[in-house]
Amino acid sequence: MGLETSRTDSNSNEVAAPLKVLVVEDFDDTRFLMRIELEKRGFRVFEATDGEQGVELAMRDRPDIILMDIGLPQIDGIEATRRIRGDNTMRDVLIVALTAHHETEYRAQALAAGCDAYLTKPVDFDWLIDLLGRLLP
């Protein structure tokens, strides 16, 4: 069973819109790879290069999913997640921490800040898509 990557308003006859994914990642190559892999699977992807921009875009564009790097410039992914979760309208957005940090303390901090899941890099995209399918309502 695959992940449904689009959403249709049940009160409308409109064509389903792709799920919006905000990728918050400071490395260009990683962002590029994530965009390609996610768009290939039917998602609409937009990007932020630091924590401040990630919070700004999340509030403005209201993504369905946020893939949040933990080690970011400006503010880190932990603080960015806290700020996003601080907005009541953003409490239900799915936030997945993606990081090179394998240490248990980072995982605990990310989950305490409001991340729904924690994945380490390099990203296994099949596993990520499976995880999103299990976490999305």
C-alpha cells in the first residue's frame, strides 16, 4: 500500500492537490536530492535554508509535512520546531527531524520540541515514505 500524496476537499469536485512538504536543510546537495526524490513521489516541495526561514515559510505556506534538519544556521531545528508548534494552527502539521546526529540526546530533544519522528541521514526515501504513510491522518 502506497502513501496517498494528495488531498481532496470532500466538499469539492476539485482535482486532488499534492501534499506540501517543507524541507528545512542548509546543505544544497541534500535539499536538491530531497526535492527530486519527493517530487518523483508526487509531493509539492518547497525549501528553507535555515531555521528562521523555515519558521517563516511554515507559517506562511502551511505545509502538510515539514522535514526539519536539526543542525541549522540562525536557529537550530529544535528551536524552529518549538516556534512552529507554538502556533496553535500548526499543532497538527507532521514534523520529522532529519539529522546526522545519532546520539540519543538529540532524539529526545527533537521529540520534546514537538517532532513526530526522528530519522538519521543518509535518508532512505522508501523508509521515509513508509513512515509518512503511517503518521499522516
